[in-house]
Amino acid sequence: MADRLHPIVTVQLSGSTTAQGPTVEQANPRHNSLPTDMHGFLAVSTGENTGAIGVPIYQVRKP
């Protein structure tokens, strides 16, 4: 179940392999930031006992 503190995001694992799920750590809604580590990687929950770590794919908005 996703909420404002654990938004559903898509991360790129390697090449064209992606994973989607809610963030493992809480996001910061006051600053609109995701909980990445110092290398820019983000952990998402992909199942009840599984997870994935990758680079977040940010939404591209067209003008």
C-alpha cells in the first residue's frame, strides 16, 4: 500500500531492467525528495519479502 511517505516509483536496475514499487524508506514531502543514498540509488519494495535497488527514473513532463 503506497501513501505520501512511501510513493510508488520506478527504478532502473541495469540496462533496460526496471522495478516498480513503494520506497522502503520514507520520502520527504516537504522538500519533494526521494530517500536516495549518496550514490543516487533508491530502494523499493517489489514484494512482501523482496526488494530492488536502482537509480530512480524521474517523470518527464512535456510542456
